[in-house]
Amino acid sequence: MAAFTIEGESKTTSSQIKKLYEFFSDFKNFEAILPADKVENFQYSGDQCSFNIRGITPLTIKMIEKKPYEHILFSSEGLSKFNFQLKASFSGNPEDTGNCKIDLHGDLNPFIKAMAEKPLKNLVDTMTLKLSELKL
């Protein structure tokens, strides 16, 4: 297995940091920032969600840490070949617009990593862009 990090580009938000944080803290809203053309069978309950990304294994993601208005940390569940953590970070005054970004940290077989790196980067960038553009 090879550790890797895919850092999203920091984006200026269209909504208050506080509202984005609260929106993204609820898994029923998680689907809103996923690429609609690539996600199937989205389901959520409590502190986790699951979905299929076309061409990639089905994923279950669980919320493992929240620091109000600063970050939310998610972790994959039950995947033997791809373990990762997804971190949504927010910066700025919670009552104002600010910046957000999403980073992905994980472990993959080096061969699979070479094939998956570009689609994962696109996923992280799409999620960051959609989160930054939300008008709440």
C-alpha cells in the first residue's frame, strides 16, 4: 500500500462559513456536492452515507470528527483495497464568507493509485467547487 494525499484548491465561498459547515455536517446534504453524473445509489443515515461512483467500488463514508466552523473529517468504512479520510476545511469568520477546501488522504496499491489519482483529484476539485458555490 502507498500513502497519498490529494489536496483540493482553496475556494472563496458564496455563503457564510457557519451555514456551509452546518449544511455539510448533515449527510442528507452530502450528495449536493458530489458529481451528479458519476454517483449512483446515494443513501444516508445518521453519521454515515453510502453511494457508488461509476467505475470505482461502492463507498461508505462515516463522519468521525467535527470542529465547529473549522473542519469536518470523514473516513471510509469497510473497504479492503482503499482506505481514506476526506477532510472539509473552512477558514474565515463563521458569520462571513471565507474559504473552503477538501483534501483526501489514503492508502492504495501503487498500481491502482496510478490509475485512480486523476479521477480522485477531479472528485476532490468538483466537491470543493460545488461546496464553495452553494448559496445558503
